[in-house]
Amino acid sequence: QSVLTQPPSTSGTPGQRVTISCSGSSSNIGTDFVYWYQQVPGAAPKLLISKNDQRPSGVPDRFSGSKSGTSASLLISGLRSEDEADYHCASWDDSLSAVVFGGGTRLTVL
Amino acid sequence: QVLLVESGGNLVKPGGSLRLSCAASGFSFGNYYMSWIRQAPGKGLEWVSHISTSGKTVYYADSVKGRFTVSRDNAKSSVFLLMNNMSAGDTAIYYCARRLVGWASLDYWGLGTLVTVSS
């Protein structure tokens, strides 16, 4: 059972917009930044969104992040086949004194 | 370019020990916190440990506290994870990652090393 809650799966067709949610609490998302990681099957995770809504160098602007209260969202617009991957949200939890992750969301591009 | 290469993963019996290594290159290793994160087969990511730049400050997940020890050798640009009293629940791919200022900000990851705990 993950501290942050994500839907286990979602899907979309090429060109569509897809949103992945990440729900937490006042001890994690409510007080710290949210980070998003993309993990292509069989590969290591890659930092996709930093500090709620910042894209590291090289990340396409099709990817955007937002945070409101104790929840966060990852928006992928103009969906492409290469976006098919697992997406994980993460934050720091003050009560646990630990980095916490969501369970991950498998995105399928139909 | 930044490169992190983990090694040391293996099959180990319950109650056994294993030491993982992560060799870093392409950046000023001593200037960065380093982290270990694991992923059990078919599961999500689980943070394991952070170690400060000097190695004097360490943090652990409750699930490994008292059994795992993280350390680093800045002269060799390497970070280590010593795992003791291992159980089946420790079976996972173990990744090392470079940590930025944010606690959960991990900007570069290695490819991981597989640890299997089984009799």
C-alpha cells in the first residue's frame, strides 16, 4: 500500500490529452514538492517533472505538472506512442521522514 | 555525461547479507547527496536510503532501518549499501540515484542491480 495514491492504469490514443492524478496528505504533498518520474518498461526511471511543475532540460513541453493542496497531476498532451510507460509521483513525508512514492500508473497508448 | 553503475546484486538466502556498490562518473560526486531506491518485481518504487555529501548524515526507510547501512567513498566516487538479515521482502531491483536539493528530486539513475532473496 503506497502512501501516495495513483490510478493503476490509464490509456489514450495518439494526439489525445491524458491526466494522471496523485493524491497525498498534509504531511507530504501538502507541505513538500511533487516530482514525477517516467519509467519505460525494462529501463530505469527518469525525472520528468521537478518541484511540482518544472521540466528538466530535454523533457518535451507536452509534459506538465501541477499541484493543488494535497493532490498533484501530470498532464500529457499530444500523446505519442513513445509515451507508453509507467509514471510515478513522489514527495517527502514529514511524518515518516521518508521519500514516498505512488504505486505508479501504467499508461497505454492505444 | 553523468553515469551511475550499480553492481553486487545476487541470489542470497534469507538471513544472509549482500553489499551493493554504485560507481559514479561525469560529475563532482562529493557535492551531491546519493540515494538508493528499490523496485520489487511488478511493484512501484520504494525509497531505501539517502546519504549526505560527507557521509556523516544518513536516512533510512523504516523497512530497512537497523538492517541496511549506506556509506560512500568520495575518493572513489562510489556509494555502497550493506544489507544484513535479508528477507524475501528485500527482493527487488536496487537503483542508485543522484539527489538534488529536493528530498525526492532524483535527477540521474543507474540501470539497477537485481537482488533476489530465496532459499
